[in-house]
Amino acid sequence: MNTDPSLLEGLPPILDYRVETLILGSFPSPASLAARHYYAHKQNQFWRVMAALLGEPMVTFDYAEKQRCLLRHRVGVWDVYRTCRREGALDSAIEAAEPNDFSLLKKQAPRLRRICFNGKTSGKFERWFAGQGYETRVLPSTSPAYTLSFARKVQLWQEAWAAG
């Protein structure tokens, strides 16, 4: 149990035994931690990107339906860090980070074959996952801090999705 009040704790994974693709972010934003759901910040483009990839109106769904929709499409979501200290929302401010225990993935998601990293911070784990036999892709961050156009982000995510 966390007894350090400055240490932030992440969110549980969206994961089940059918998941074939896992999207790994870095750590939830303050808005996501407060809401207790992934990509809760209104300017984060994650749900819009996923809507384009999956052909679902995900931005109109409540969070429970977003989770069910991802799982129907055999997609999971988690973060690379379980705990950290951070002022604000920027990945560059993450300190004292502890990774999640990914050894459980083989048992909890036995069909998992592809890991997509939502940005370069989570992409630092690519080599480890590739070494575990997973197909890996580092994709442009859906964060509003990453200023690549939305159309270009969608294009790059779609190319990676199609290749898998």
C-alpha cells in the first residue's frame, strides 16, 4: 500500500483474455486520475483516434461503453508506470516512476501479440516488450502537448494498425 502522499498511483488496465493489441501510455494525466478513467482530458485525442481506427462513435460513449467497445475490438489500454511523482501533466515531469508488473500479461491476455506505445515516453519500453516476443510500434502521442496535426496522427496510427 502506498504510504507516500506525494506518490501518484495509476489506473488498473482495461484488459481481458481476448485482447490482442495493448496500447500503453505513460501515466494518467491529473484529469484522468481525478475522473478515474484513461484519457479523460478533453483535449487528449485518444478517443477520437480510436474512433477513427475502430469505426465506432467512441467520443459519444460514456467511459464504461468505451471500455466495452475497446474489449469488443480486442484492444486493451494500460500505462507503463504504476506509480510516480509528477507536477502537472507533462511526461517530462515524471519522477521516481515504478513500472507496472507486465509479467502478468501472458496469463491475463494470452492472445496478446501487439503492443502500441502512445508516445515516446511509453515507447522507452519497446525493447523490453520486443524481447518478450511481442510485435511493437511506437506511435505519435495523442496528448495535446504533442502538436502533430490530428489528421497526421490518425494516418500514422492507421498505418501501424493496418500493418499488424
